[in-house]
Amino acid sequence: MILVSIGAFGQKQSKKVRQAQNKYEKSEEQKKKDYKNAKKKSNAHKFKIQSKKTQKRIKESKKEAKRNNRANKDNFINRIFNKRKAKKRR
């Protein structure tokens, strides 16, 4: 019984099935790539149609957000070895 189940699952897929799978995976990758490019172009267009003042404000807010988010992240070692202190009850 064990040999039968090993034989059934141990077989390779046919060449046509593998080719179809590869074709499907490539098309999915292409779709994701196209979506990323379209999103990037859309964001660039949204930025470009803004006034110069607004563009400057957007850039500054992005920089500030990036700086703030980076400052709040703990590195891997600190998360492992630093234990959170228990709150004291009064």
C-alpha cells in the first residue's frame, strides 16, 4: 500500500503541463510588472499636475515620514534581548 502511494506521487508532470504552468507563471509575473509600472506612472502624473508649492510640501512630508518611521524601528538584536518592563501598579 505504501509503495503504491509513493509511486503515484513520485511521478513527474507531463511536459505539456509543465509548459502550461511556466507560461501561466510568466504571464502572472508580467501582469504584476505591468501593474507596478502603471501605478508608478499614475503617481508621477498625480505629482506632476500639482502646483510647485504642493510638490514641495509633498516632498517634505515624504522625507519627514521616512525619517520618523526609520527612527521608531528597533533593530533585530534589540527586539530579542530587551525585555519589556512590567507596568507598576499603584
